[in-house]
Amino acid sequence: QAPVNYSGGKKILVDISEQHMYVYDGEQIVYSFVASTGMNNATRTGTFSVLDKIPNAYGATWNIWMPNWLGIYWAGSLENGIHALPILPGGATLWAGYLGTPISYGCVVLDTYDAQLLYEWAEVGVPVEIQW
């Protein structure tokens, strides 16, 4: 899918081997976050961009809520994105304590506070690079 036309200097870099996210504005690193990517290499590598922002996305497949959702690419009919630690229907936080290890179904997961910072900082169109 073609990236959204974006002329700003912001960029999000996800390093799968480090389980880390680096957030740039121009040459400056503005944020450096521990992240979790997909189990069994479920997170696709490549250059994508923020396609949409949803304050609290619902994952019907797993019955989870994914706060501070930034969609980045489609895998079939499911959109993968960057989001906070998921919330289960009872209010419990899924995967808390596992950040920094591949734990998700393909999304890039951040700590609750980090995801909120990123969500407020990023606009639709910001490039997202995912690499090993």
C-alpha cells in the first residue's frame, strides 16, 4: 500500500531484534521505548505509515481493547498497528510484565504511558519503519 503523502520530519523506527522503538523528529530521537512485537516473527518488516488513529480500538478476534491505536498495515482483513498493552473485558491488562519480548499477534505493543505519548505525538502519515 502506498504511504500517505507526508512531508514532515517525524519517523517511527521499530527494531525487532532489540524489541525497541525509536521515535525521531528529523535527526533527533524524541522518544526511546521498550516494545514488544509479534510472536514467531508475526510482525512484518518494511516501511509503512500511520494509516489511522483510534483512541481505543477493539480486537474482536481476541475480545480485547487496544488503547491509543495507530494502524500501520493490513494483514488480510485485520489491521496491525502500534498500541498500548491490551485491556481484557474485565479490565485486566494483558501481557503486563512481558514488554521487551515478542508477545503480540503481530502488533507493536508499548507500555500504557508510552503509547499515550506516541499517540499524541504522531499524526496520520508519519512513516513507520520496521526492521531487524
